[in-house]
Amino acid sequence: MDSSLLPREYTQQAEAYLLCPQAAFSANSRGRERFEPEDPLRTVYQRDRDRVIHCKAFRRLKHKTQVFLSPVGDHYRTRLTHTLEVSQIARTIARALRLNEDLTEAIALAHDLGHTPFGHAGERVLNELCDGGFRHYEQSVRVVERLEKGGLGLNLTWEVRDGILHHTTGEEAATKEGRIVRLADRIAYINHDIDDAVRAAAIREEDIPARAKRILGDTKTRRITSLVTSVVENSPGDTVGMDRQTQEAFDLLYAFMWESVYKNPYAKKEEAKVPRLMEDLFQYYRRPEHLPEDLRIIAEEDGYDRAACDYIAGMTDRFAVATYQHLFIPQAWELHF
């Protein structure tokens, strides 16, 4: 390789040499909505990853619920730790398959930027309140295209935005890297949700289906290793998947978690309080005089209901609770003579 190349050019040349034909090469990106000159040091996907890490929506993930609302203890997952685990699993798979690890990481780190407070309970409420519905994967794209940086967005590449949009349901991502993130997301949350559910005494280790443990392993580490290995060994060409036995065991694990945790009244008892809180906040912030100044431009272009949804979706759990208490719960006061 030519040592006189810029660092970015050197990386692009290394990609051409090291990555497999199905990889998304940074030099061939479909680009950004707004033109920007190339960075001398970083490829377009490396810049996208860095922009995500430095944005406000990414920082707020540390105080957003993953599964358990308001858990007592420091070791339960948050939306941020989930995102980091998805990134680690996706990057491991991408590296083993000689895909573009930078693109994979950028998609993984951004995939949940639009998630609401209170996890999927909050998402369901906003889906009922917002005209046209609310889906967190679409909101994640809206965050990077419309809401960050005072309405300018992050101006990410098409490939990253496509991976974010298709990371959960429906049509698959156009890139193999995006399809890897979609599977890594599921691998991550099923396994760390088991870990958190055991910690919360919602389930016991011995409750996990014996067939799933026999095929995948009897610890979180072994299960993730089995799943990742199967994906690496069974994803030739443009396909992404697992061998049949591993997929069946993974599906069994998911069905167990759905019945035992995701629908568990004990684990989800606090979610009954979410609809009232979010509905009251929505009714308050849809009024023009109550909406924060930095969302007024969004409101004028997209409507006040949409802007209210944007504002509430961006809240952390604790900020939403504190805001509700401030607005709707009488505060203590004292007389001064």
C-alpha cells in the first residue's frame, strides 16, 4: 500500500484488500443527504459512528429502561448498556465474516436512539397518541435526520440510516452489516434479559428450557458464543442466519422469555403507571405555549402533536417522572414572614 496516502485513503485501500465481496465498502457509500467534503482521517462510516457517540440522544440512553422499570440495583441493563452489548456482538460477527466493522458499529450504536422512556411500554402509549403511530426504529431515524443538532440532524450516510430503520421488523436492511445488527440485537436482548430476570427473581436459572440449555449452553456466555458461532458459520454470500437446530433453540428461548418475563405481571407491574403519565405529558406539551423553544421550529413544520411526541420520546425515565411530578403533583411549600 502507498504510504503517502491520507489515513482515510489508506483505510479504504485496506478495506478493498481485506473485506469480502458482500461488504459495504466506505468508498462506495451512497453518501449523505447534504454534501460534505471527505475527512482526511476517517472514512464516512467512522465519522458516522463518532457522530452518534457524541450526540445528546446517545447520552440519554443511560437513563432509559431496557426491560425492568425503576429496578433497585446497579447491575440491571439500561438502553445504553444494551446498545453497547449489541455493538460488541455485531462487531464480532462482522469481523469474522470480513464485513465492514465501522458501518456495523455505527448502525448498532444508533439503532435505539429514538426509543422512548419506560421501554416498550412507553412506545405503545406514544403509538396510540401520535398521528400516524409511533415506532422506535422510525423515531431513531428521525433523531439522526431531523432532531439532533438543533434540527439539522447528524447527516449520516444512507447505509447507516437504512440499517437503523430496518433493525427490528419488516423489510431487511440493504447491507449485510445492517442485517447482522438486526440479529445481534435479538441475541443481545434475549440473553441479557434472562440475566436481569434471574437477578430480579422473575425467573430461576432452572426454569430455562432444558433443550435450549442443552443446545446453546447453560450460561449467558456459552449461549451467546453458540449463537454467534452459528451465525458466522451459516451466513455465506448475502445471507445471514443460523443452523436449524440453533435457530430452533433460540426460538424456544424467545418463547420462554415472552411468556415468563415480557408478559410477567410481577416483572411488569410498574408498567401500569406508564400510560397515565405519558398521556398527561402529551396533553400538556401539545399546547404551543408549553413546548420547549428548541422544538418550536419542528412544531411549525410538522405539527405540535408530532413535536410533543418527539419531546416525550426523548425524555429519560427519571426526567419524565420528575417532569410529571413538577407539573401535576402539588409541591411542598413553606410560609415566610
